[in-house]
Amino acid sequence: MAIRRPMPERAIAYLIALTFAFFAAFPIVWTLITSLKTEKDIITRTIQMIPTAPTLHNYVAIWTQSNLPDLMINSAIVTFYTVAICVTAGTLAAYSLSRLRFRGRKHVLLFLLLLRMFPLVLMVIPLFIILRDTSLLDTKIGLALAYSGFLLPIFTWMMKGFFDAIPLELEEAARIDGCTRLGAMVRVVLPLVQGGLWACAVFTGIGAWNEYLFALMLTTSSGSRTWPVGLQLMVGEFQLPWGALSAGGILSIIPVLVLFAFVQRAMVRGLAAGAVKG
């Protein structure tokens, strides 16, 4: 019989959870409210929470009078390339580090961790030189390769944890039945870690979608710029279009929310289907 917590402890736990949820959601709610305000309601002496005349003018203006749609398409393409690179290379690397025992394995794991801890701003100049010399500067694939440089280590670390949780006996049984090591990984292990694979892919995709520093320094034309850089360039020397920026921020969140809604179901199905039952 399950032991239920006393009511005061449950109430305190709910209160703490709601407090953290409020602090996490309030900036998004405030941005949404600001995007529905007119310029007159935004620039006021006192804080005005509810707009007097809600309007979609900011959304229409930024969608039709700027290149935000093209920038979001660029971001989607770069994100797709980044996720594809990380899923392909990171899955194979994580499986190798989880299953194979070779000299220097711990050093490789430490090196991947150090790469993740290395300040990104110090990587900009070397990456700029490499992409320039390989004619990949100001290209979508070049930007995706730069993103993969700092997202691939964390993807590999996360996926290794999921591979470590799968019993080795399952692969050995598949190999006895005639599967190669790669075949056992594809047919046996990957279905069991499908939920973790989706989680790592989503984490990588969100990181690539929202990245700003590399996109600013490694792109120079609107054909390769992503939406964070586009919004930053909207800030002028003597003007700050809060309404349009807020609308652009909300529009950039929508694809992530929609994708996560679909992926969340796939993650749950993968975890349920991949459960090891005795």
C-alpha cells in the first residue's frame, strides 16, 4: 500500500513547484502581452499589464515587412542539418564508448566533457578561419558544422547514458543469432533507446534553433542568417521596436512548441515500447 505524504508537506511541495513555474513562465507571458500592445501602451510611465486595445498589428508587420519568414526557414534548415549530424555521429560515438573497451576510452570521455566546458566565444575565431579556408563561411552547412562542434559532445554524453542502461546480454543474444555488432545496435539497442534518442535530438535542435553567437559571427548575408540575428538587427540606434521584437520572439517559440508536442508523444511511446520486461 502506497504511503501518502501528509497534506502540509504536499501543499508546500505544490507551492514551491508553482513558484518555480511562475518564474519560468512569466517572461513568456509578458512577451506575449507586449506583442499584443500598441506602441502607446508599451511606452508608458507606469506598468500596464493588460493592453487597452489588443491588436495583431505587430505580428502582421514583422511577418510582412521584414525578412523574418526567410530567417526562420534558414534556422529550420540549419537546425535540421545540425540534428542530422549529431544523431548520426553522436549515436555511433556513444555506442562505441558505451560498449567497446579500448585504450584511452576515459580520456576520450574527458575530452568530450572539456569541449563542452570550453568557452564558446574562444572558438569563434578558429572556426571563422576554418570555414573561410574551406569556403563554408556564410553557408548553412558551415553554420551547422559549427553548431555540431559544441552540441555533439553533450549529445554523445547523454546518449552514452541511455546505452549504458541497456543490458549487454540482449546484444549478445542477437549476435549469437547471426547479427553483426552494427546490426545488433540497429535492430535491438536503438529501439530500446528510442525515447532517449528523441530527447537528445530535441535538446540538440533547441540549442541550434536558439543559438546566436555563431550565427552572428559566421554569417554575413540574409541567405544564411538565422532568426536570432535578424531580430537583433532590428534594433536601431534611435529606436527599439518592442512590439515587433516581442511578436518575433513569440513566432520563434511556436515551431519549437509544435515540434515538442509531437516529439513528446514519440518519446513516451518509445520509452514504453523499449521497456525491458522480465
